[in-house]
Amino acid sequence: MTRVDVPLVVVGTGADGMIAALAACGISVLLEKAAQPADNTRRSTGQTPAAATYSQRAADILDDSTELMGKDILPKNHRQSDPIITRLLRERSAPLVGWWVDEIGCKLICHTDVLYPGMSRFRVHGSPTDYPLELARQLDRAVRVEPQIAPRLNTVAQGLLFDGERVQGIQMDDPDIYADAVVLAVDNFGGNPRLMHQYLAHNVAEALYFGAPENTGKGILWGIQRGVAVEHLNVYQGHASVTAPDSLLVTWALVIKRAIINNRGECLSWVVTGYSEFANQVLAQPGGEAWETFNQEINDASRSTRFKKGIKAGKVYRVESIEALAMPTRLPTARLAETVETVNRVARVRRTIDSAELTSAAVRWRLPSTDQNPRRPLPYARGPHSGHKNLGDVCNFWPPCGSGRGRHDCASRNGLLAAAGLGWIAVNVAAKKEINRSTILRTPRR
């Protein structure tokens, strides 16, 4: 059987996988079994928090710090994320965003339209418009123009090449790929019903999975087979604002502090929590769905986000009266009028409102586990096989800094920080400790 030898092989082309390949200077092979890269990144918000960045200073945010960022994250996840990983990622957040802009050429700004639950400062960074698609396009473009990276789409990895002591590469149909370092950016197991029911509660396992169907958990199983310790496999991230029935994600910025009305015409609450916490409140409503109501001003302000896809798909009903709103939504007119009157009185908003049907029967899972040798400290601890590196947004073998042990513990936007940050760090570690050739990290362009 023939073989290919490279300094680095990366499995998975989410943000973590593409950043890992871009961070390495030297030939790398980037494997993806789907037909397009960044499938889950395209489904995400495409935003990441970072503290003390140039973009924040440009937005006149001068009093943020990595210490304050840590003070925001840990209470939000009830101090259940690994403190070393949390500290590492928050301290690397500004250099990562700077590298993203200077080296990769991504256009990122600090968004100041919404202060997300748990954050005391505006620190969410992302593309100026059309996020997350623009971010995915920028990363994909950077990978394709880099001559040292060989992306292979529609390519299924078969397993890890293991010589009894270390992981040597990736097993393929033909030829196998041998590498000095292996990065698994393999995401979750939301596309594997057996694993979903094995690790998650029945009602969660049966909920609509809002993620790439290719995420079947193979990378997790490869690690388990090689003795990698795992935990937190029952942790997930819910999302309360996915349109029914065709699953278009509505940005949570549109939802925060807006009126969510159930099928009985009752206002659930003024949403001030995160999307993961609120998901079960929506699922508990009749039919497992609710309606989001907002005025024209909010509608106009949201058109630069993914929400415009929902408008184009006909998921938003614009009306001039309560009676007109009750018709497409099939909500009881009298109760709806009473609810909207209360909402308008409290919020002092106009009576003309728009409405988008929402359901939280869609979940984007967060399933962190650890690749940790308990005798060595994270983040540089490795599993028992020194050639094996693991990372990922929702299935990284190091717990994301924003996640705790349940849906209530998810800190908004930290998933991409964990994915991108760990991809960056994994190659950094590999370059310093494992790659035996002349492969080094890239330095920013001057």
C-alpha cells in the first residue's frame, strides 16, 4: 500500500481545522468528508469574544481586559470549565484576533449592538456583515490560496495510524497519510443517534439536531479506542431561536429583551438569558414552539445579520394590526391583543410589530471532553500517545472555556473562541514539541 508523508494532517475543515492548517508553515493536508468546508461554522454565529483588542479600541472600548473577561465567563458557567484552559484562551483571545486579521486577512470588527448575557463589556468580534457566512468564506479563501495546504473535500478518514506507542497519521482507503503531527478537528456526534441516546437524555436526543449531519463522533471513538479519557459527553448547547419548520437560525441579538409569545398568546418572558438556557422554556410550550415579536426598528437593525435569510424565506410576517397578526400565527386574538398591549406599555414600543415563528426543537450540541494525562497539567498535557492532538468547537478533547456541564452554563460566543483558539494553540504546541521537520509557525505579515 502506498503512503503520503507530510509534517501535518488535519481532519475537519471547521474554523478550528482551517486555522490549524493556516497557522502551520509547511505542507499540510486538510481532510473533510463533507462537500463544503466550515459546515458547522456556517451554522454558528461566526463570532468570537476577545478582550483588549485593537478593534475594541477603535470602537472606544478602552476598559476591557482578559482578567475581566475571565470574571464574566466563570460565573456564567458556574466555574465548571477548566480554569487553565479558560485562562489560556482568554489570554490568547486578542493575539488570536490580531493574527486572524493581520495574517489570514479576515475582516473583523467589535460589534457594539448587543451586550450578550454574562458579558460586562462589548467584546464580540466578527465580520461586519453577513456573519457567519462571510467568516467561513474568508477562511476558505485563505486556505485555497495557500500553496502549502492541500484541502481534500469529500474525503473520508478511516481511523488513526497507531504503531503501539504513538499516533503516526491517518488511515485512508489509499494511500495512508503519515504525519509528524495529527490534529483532529472533528466536532460532535449530533449526527449519530446511537451516541446521542447513549450520552444524552431522551428528550434531548430526540430534539432536532441543528448541525452538520457528517458529525457522527468518529473522532471521539478513535480517541477512546486509543485510551483517551473522556468526560462531559452529556453536555450540549440548546438554541431557542431556530425558525420552524425549516431550521433557519435567528440571531439571538434580535431576541434579547424582545417578547416571546407562545401558541396561547401568552408572553413567556423578557428574554435576558442566553439562547441555550431559554431553549427548554420554548420546548416546554404547547407544540414546542413560540413566536418572537418585535417592531420595525428592530427589524431594520437586524437586516445585516443572518436574519435576512429568514425574511427572504418568508418566515417574517409584517402586520399593521393585532387582528392581522393573529391570522398567520393562528394565535387567539383577544389574548394576543392583551399581551401586546402589556408588552408595548412596558417597552414603550410602537403597536406595529413584526413576528417570526421560532422553535427551540433545534439544538447545536456542545459535547466537550478531555484529552488529558492526569499527571501533566493542561493545556500542554497530552494523552498517552504523543502524536495525537485533539481539538474542536463542540467535541474538543479540552473543554471549551465557555462551557459548563449543562445547557444553563453556556457562555455566548465562546464556542468559536475554543475552536479557533485550540486550533491555533495545537499547532503552536506541535511546532515546538512534535514536528521534526523544518515546520514552524507563521509570523504576521509586516
